[in-house]
Amino acid sequence: MKEHLQNFLVVSVAYITAYSLVLGFVSPLQQILLSNVILEVSLLFLPHGIRVLSFWFFGWRAAIYLLPAAYLMMVVSAQAGISLDLWSPLGNILACLLGFWIAKAAYPEHYTHQQTHRITGAASPLWLQQAQQALNDQKTQYEASGDLQMMERG
């Protein structure tokens, strides 16, 4: 359960951040450069990248992780003057899930190889613990050699 909560928080924060960048930076810049493009169309829509990466890392569960943030950002978009259909977030997420399944079916050997590597490597919080341990070991070595004390004195 803790893992699902962590995944949900990571995906939600990433999606909200990406969507906020689009609303606050990309859309105004797009309106300045291309004034004839409507607000509902973004030529650089960062949240779609978050959707794709979420499905790549978490599989079908990403749909559950993405849904609350997608509806929250739909409400924020409405406040910004961008009207979206009530079913739009659900449809976008399901379309991305369908695309993920099609790509997974088309290239099964690539997906299973990457999935195995991801589980043992980058997707695991174990790498963070290993990095922290390496930094602690480095600090211990500096303290033992006296270099850290010299650096603190100036």
C-alpha cells in the first residue's frame, strides 16, 4: 500500500508540475508567438510525456495514479478560461493506456527486457539508499583524513 501511495504522489506531482508549466509558460509563450492558435491546443503538452512515462513504469496502474491529478488540472484549466469536456481526462488517459498496450504487444521482447532492467534498477528506491550510503561513506573518509575539517575552517 505504501508503494502505491508513493507512486501516486510521484505521478501526481509530476503531472501537476508539467501541466502548470504548460498553463503558466508554454501557453502564454505560444499565444505571443502564434496568436491564431486557440488556447485548447498546446504545441508542447508536457503532461502527455508524464502519462507515457507513467504507463511505461507502472503499467495499467498508472491510469489510477493519473486520474485524480488529471481531473484537478481540468478544474484549474477551467479557471484559466480553457473549457474541457468532463470526460476529457478519462478519455486521454484511456487513449494513452490503449497506445501503451498496442506498443507493448508490438514489441514484447523490448518491453520485457526493459521491465526487468527497470525493476532491478532505476524504478526501485533502492538506488536512492545506495547513493545515500555512498555519500555517507565518502563523508566518513573525508572526516578520517581531516580534509573536511580543513574545508570548514577555510
